[in-house]
Amino acid sequence: KGKSKTVWVCSDCGYDDGQWWGICKQCNGVNTMKRFSEGVEHFTSGFEVLENVTRSWLPHQSVRAMPTKLTDVNKGINQSNWRIPLSGLFGAEVGRVLGGGLVPGCLVLIGGDPGVGKSTLLLQIAAIVAEGCDMGGPAPVLYVSGEESIEQIGNRADRMRIGTDELFLYASTDVEDILEKTQTLSLRALVIDSIQTVYLRGVTGSAGGLSQVKECTEVLLRFAKKTNIPVFLIGHVTKSGEIAGPRVLEHIVDVVLYMEGEKCSSHRLLRSVKNRFGSTDELGVFEMSQSGLQAVSNPSEMFLSEQQSDSEFLAGLAVTVIMDGSRAFLIEIQALCVAGSSVSRQVNGVQAGRAEMIISVLIKQAGLKLQENGVFLNVVSGVSLSETAGDLAVAAAICSSFLEFPLPVGIAFIGEIGLGGEIRTVPRMDKRINTVVKLGYKKCIIPKSAETSLSALDLGDTEIVACRNLKEMINIVF
Ligand code: TYD
Ligand code: MG
């Protein structure tokens, strides 16, 4: 039994101090410092707790490992067995985003907004891994939910026509209990829905808090590494767009995938933002149907159908790619030019000064008679455009509305506009173009000076058109 000394621990982040503070010095949480007077091992986020947990469900640790020669390591890895392939169209799409299949013992985090379809995606993945068509027959997969009852999950599986024999469901939030249950099953994979609902006994803070989320993830990582069982974690994304219980989580896990989709659209994107075993340029495209997610094998058709259905809005609509951290997003910019309007300019989502500059350049350098027009600009779905990479799309949208010429479907614009009407390159051209290509766009207009960054890219069926200035762009597109 440890010494009975008093320590104050933040219930949110686990920071400890010998003295009480009204505000946690580490996370600035108000009134979160709680008094502890037990032995130190009960609250230090530290390894005593973890060791106890792992000891309870894992066989004894083997003798300390020694440094190994690279050549010996590689002899041990049978290249063809290195990844578990996922079968079917859906499996192939998921496998591609994972970097070519599932790596044994990997810890995968799948983040996304509530309701985007994470549980649906993981239930389907769990089912195909359990069926194991390309893995030598069925084997158990455990889907643990801390959010829904097993009846609810069962209902969903039923609607999706999943009837896999080897799929096990379990409702629990206690990590030790969950890992104990895995021992009786000889699992092929484990799914935890979600990391914010599970907790570890002996770690301070409530489930979903920073220290719980972090410690649980560490334990699950050890579990994955020691057993070689791949583990999927679902993580909710907070309003600020991060996986709740933060970036630290992204550092712990091997692979981070984000699931994205608009509320009004049935399309879902699965994007790899971190992958210790593969490239992060992969993008999976799915459609949410009555019976779950279906892979969209030809994404260009998806854009065609979507845009043709509301063809009356086509004039004045242009697409560009913006970056958010390491992720590339497509956004649509709408423009409306009205002759003799009493309102001269109205912009939404674009900086007013930037919009004014682009309009002036269009008047002066491209000869558009926008002076007598009211110009309205809007970024669809309320995103705000803070990058100059969207300039070219803003200009194209204005031209399209002014000339009443609908832009052809499947075209994207990337580039900054200078005062002379010249089109300039922007950072991360390769990432942006890659996204356009992966989504099956037919054409992408880029700055002439960015052509050099294309050499290493697989352009698929996308035609890349490099333009020096606005006039050239207008001649080519309109
Ligand atoms: P869900 O996987 O529960 O989202 P998350 O786990 O990310 O919160 O799915 C949410 C939405 O998906 C829900 O609004 C219903 C819809 N959905 C379908 O359209 N088809 C389906 O087959 C399923 C299972 C769900
Ligand atoms: Mg869910």
C-alpha cells in the first residue's frame, strides 16, 4: 500500500499537482482538480495501471527482446501474408484506403461526424472480415458497442442483410471486460464503437475525457501488437473538427481514416490521413443506400448524375479544392451576376476584399463588363474560403454566370489570381490534383507554373489543363 499523501488530479486531462488550483494548469479546465489521497499508482496515468491490466488478460511477456538484424527481420516477413485482403467491391474499396488490405495487429482509428455512417461502415467491414472469403474461410470478429444495444446492432445488420455466423456482438464499455472476452474467441478482428464510450478501471476521469481516451487507446494498441489482431476504433469528431480526446490519439494509432459526407447527399468519402503501412493519398468513395454502404467504382458518374439532376443551377457554379491540414476538400462556389441590380456586391464565405480584387481583374484583364452588374458570391454549404487557391474557381463562377454559360460537368479549378490576371500556383498542388483525379473529375484547370508538380502523379482519366492567365482560361473553358 502506497504512502497516504494528498495529490490533486485533473479529472479531464490527468494533470496532477501537490496543490489545489481552481483552474487546471495543463488543460485550463475549471474546477476539475479532484483530491486524491490514495497510493500514487491509482491515478498517475502511468504504467503501473497499464501493466496490471495487460497482465490480467495477456500471457506472460516473453524475455526482453534484443536488437535484430534488418535482414533477419525481413526474412521473417512473408511478403504475401503481410496484408489481409478484403473481398468484394466494398472490401476492395476499403482495402485500398487502408493501403492494400488489413495489416495484422494494426490499430485503425475511424473518425467522423455523428451520423455520417461509421457504425454502418464498421459493421460491414466486420462482416466481410468474419466471412473471410479471401482469408481461408470464416473466423470470429467481435463488434463491441458502448453506444447501442446488441438488439439495435442486430436490427441494423438485418436491414443490411448481414447474416454472418462468425460475427459476435457485445455491448460493453469496460476495456478490461472486453479484452477478457476476446480470449475465449480467438478473434480475427476487434471493433470498438466508440473509443469515447469505453473506460479503464483505475484511470481517473470520465469516459470520453482526455486521459481515459488516451489510456484506453494505449491498452488497445498493446493488445493489437501482442495478439496480432487488428483493432478498429471509432472516434467521434468534435465541433472543431478533431477526433474528440484529441490529436494524441492520432499519434498513438497506426492508421487514421476520416469518413466524410454532406447531410443532404448519400455519398460518403473515406480518407486516409495517417498510415504507418501505406500512402495517405487514398480516397474511398461510397454511397449510403437502404442496405448499407456501397462502393462507387466510377466516381465520375456520381458527379454527373448529381449535377445533371439540378441542371438549372449549373451556370455560375465552379468547383475548387481547399486544404484543411493535410486533407483536401472539394468545395463549390456559386456566383450570380445581375445586370442593373441595386446591390453592387454581396459575398458569403469569400473575403470581400479578395472578391473585389478578382472582379476588378476580370474587368480590367479579361474585359468582362461587370461594372454594370450586381455580383453575388456564395460558398456552398457554408464553408469559408480562406485560401487563394479558390481564386480561379471564383473567377470561373463569375464568368459562367455573366456569360450565362454553364460550366461543363466534372471540371475543377485550382489557382491563385494575380493583379495582372496571371494564374499562380498554390501550395500542395499534388495533393489537390490527386483528390480531383481520385474523384473522377474529367478536367482540372491549374496554373502553368504548377505543371512540374505533376510528374509523380497518376492522373487516371483526368485531363489537366495548364493556363498562364485568365484570358487563356476563359478561351479554353467558355
Ligand atoms: P451510423 O452508422 O449510425 O452513423 P455513425 O455511427 O457515424 O453515427 O449511420 C447513420 C445514418 O446512416 C443514419 O442516419 C441512417 C443511415 N443508414 C442508411 O441510410 N442505410 C443503412 O443501411 C444504415 C445502416 C444506415
Ligand atoms: Mg455510431
